[in-house]
Amino acid sequence: MKKIERKDLWLLLVQVAVWVIIMLALPIATYLSTQDFHATKTSFFVVWGIMHSPFIIYFANFYLFGPFLFFKRRFWLFGLCNLLAIVALNSQFLMLWFARDRIPEMPEMTPNMWIGFFSGFFMFLLLNCFVAAIAIGIRHFIRTRDIRQQLRDEKAKNTEAELAWLKNQINPHFLFNTLNNISSLTQIDPDAAQDAIAQLSDLLRYAMYETNKKTVPIQGEIEFMRNYISLMKLRCNEKTEVNTTFDVQQNIEIAPLLFISLIENAFKHGVSSSRPSKIVISLTASENELIFTCDNTNYPKDDADRSGSGIGLENTRRRLDLMYANRYEWQQSLENDIYHVRIKLRM
């Protein structure tokens, strides 16, 4: 059974208030125009005699017949319940019909009077059916709105879960490659390896404690990328040229670790131990745009090398779709053995 919430009570109060206003409109107008309490009382009972049936039919459909019959597709039972309720609430017409011969003081009904009688009864039926339709329509609107809100909430939860999963895919990925770099360095320069471990500690501290939010300050991301590039350069020889430009003065917040997979791919696929290699990384910002570019020489991995699986690019594209839908541009090309990727974010 659904738990009654505050919004449900407010909805009930609003509906009751509307019906009270409808029923009191004529009595109040009568009192203001005549200042006669008796006439006001009479007008109230006249209105109640006409409106009590639609009043009950409305709430019966809104809270009973609609949720438990109509929206569960029990249409025949829904129609039958409404018919019985309308007939029961307007039984005075039937009583008058069956008792017409047993009431001595009742005048003989002329054809015109009978036409008026049945016309009134038919109008009451139409009025009650119309009110029932209004109740179902309002309930359907509220029900549809609630379902859409639930879908939006579920989509938001799924999006947050997927973003967390994608970010967890990134963190072990770059950690694995960095540890390999430091492992190689320990055999060449132990002191430099010790400094690299300190840098790695800073990277891990940032990745574990500073990236748990949906967005982070851009300056922290820039410092993270600089440290990461510094660690990746340890594995490169003198044939590799790495140029970086970070020109962002604005206080911008972006999704954490958004570009790190692209930088990682540049070092994985753009560096050769025997041939000249070049990596150019740039991050700049204008008034309302952030532009990241990465160019690197292209040395494709063979099938035996699993380090270039491409999961980083897929994750980056997916995160952009989730967090910057319709607010980013992605350009990707390979020309003259130079791989180029450009991302423009509208902030």
C-alpha cells in the first residue's frame, strides 16, 4: 500500500477547497445581494441538492474507481460501479417515478412535465459522467507526471552509477601504466624513481579524495595532468618530444579525470623507442569554452599488445555524453601519421 505523503494531503485539501468554493459561490452571492439569511440557506440547500452527487462521484473516481479499476484496465467494472453510484445518488428521480401513483397530493403529470422530468434526469446523468471524466483526467495527468518523475529519478541514479563505474575504470588503468614506468626507472635511476613514487602518491591522493564530486576545479585537474605527464615522460627516451600548454585563468569546474585517458593513449600509441616521436597537449579556455587538444605520432600496437585496447577513448566519449550532452564537440582524425583529437566544452 502506498504511503501517504504530504503532497497527497495537499492535493486532497486543494480539491476539497475547489468544491467548497463551487458550492458556496451562489449562497455567498445570494447573501451579498439580499442580506437575507433564510434565502441564503435556501440557496445553499438547492446547490447541495444539485452538487452533492457530482461531489461524491468526483472523489469516488479520483481515489477509488480510477486507481483500482480504470488504470488497471477493468473498464467494464469501472463503468458498472459508476452507473450504480450515479443511480444511487440520484435515486430521488426513481423514487418519484415509482411513487407517483401513491402520493395523493401529487398533481397529474402532463406530457410536458414528464419531458421535463426525464430531461432533468438525463442532464443529471450527463453532469455526473462529465465530473467522473474530469476526475479520471486529472488523476491520469498526475499519474503520468509522477511516472515521468520516477523515470527521471531512475535515469539520474543510473547515470551516477555509470559515471562512477567509468571513473573506476580509468583510475586502475593509469595506475597500472605508471607503476610499470616506475618499475623500469628503478633499474636506471633509483633517486629519480623515489621522486616519481612521491609524485605518484600525490596523484593517487588526488584521484582518491578529490575526485569524488561530480565536478572539480580546473586548476586541480591541470596540476594532476602535469604530474601525470611528468611521470609518463620518465619512460621516454631522447627521441620523444613532449610539449604542453595549459592556459586556463578562469575558475572553471569540470568532470574529474576527463582528459587523462586521452593523454594516456597519446603516450601508449604515440611513442616509439626507435623512431622520432612527438606529443603536443594543450588545454585553453575562453569566456565560456574549454578546449583540449592532443596530437601525437601514431605507432599502432599489434594484436599481441593489449595495452592499446581503446577502453579509455570509449569511456571518455561516454562520460562526455552523460555529463556534457549537447554541450561538447569531438573531433578525431589521423593524417600523415599524426593522430589528432580535439574536445570543445561549452561551460
